[in-house]
Amino acid sequence: MESPVTTARLGPAAAEWVPVETCTLPTIEQPLRVAEFDSLFATALRAVEVPAGAGTRARLVLAGDHDLPARVQRLADAETACCSFFSFTLTPLVTGPRGEDADTAVVALDIEVPDVRADVLAALVDRAEQARRAAA
């Protein structure tokens, strides 16, 4: 008897990430958005900070090249456009000197959601942590 073939995946599927009634992103585009987040998390995520008892706030610390802040801001803006309950704040933490192998940017992406969407933030944080572990 053959065992069924399974495919490993990171966290929730696109449809499970955000309740359908709260997202205006066309269903066909949702996997692309999830892939954008997965790529960002796998390549740039350095730390996830969730304040104790604060299920509605999280901070992602990301590091990458000098294009990272613009990439993160574009993704945050796109996500806010379709899921308006998200509040993203991007804060530069460190920018390295321009030069060969020294072009580094470190940013904090603070995320906040209303109490009724704490489960969505938890899913996003879980996905971020899984992507980081998978990339390690």
C-alpha cells in the first residue's frame, strides 16, 4: 500500500491567512502576496518581537541591502490597501556606510491590528518565524 504524497508548506495557506470577508485582494493574487511575504521573511527577517500580553502588536526586525526599506514599505502599503485593519510603521534602525560589501539597512516593521484581528497577526508572526527557520 502506497502512502499519500504530501507537500510541506509554510504556515497557513493564503486563504487561511486573512478571513475572506476582510481582504479585498483578488483571490487569484493572494498566493503572490503570501509569496512576497515569505521571500521577505526568508531573506531579511532577523528577529520577531511580540510584547508580553500584546496580541495585537508585533515588531519584525529585518536586514538587507539599501533597497530593503523601500521593498518593505511597498509590501506594507500593498497589504494595508487590501486589509485596511493592518497598521504598519517602518522605522530605520541602522544603515551601513555605502561601499563594497557594507551596504546594509536594518529596519523595524511594527505591526498593529485591532483586537478582533489578533488571530491574523498571530498567523502572520507564525508564518514569519517558520520562513526564517526554513531559510536557516
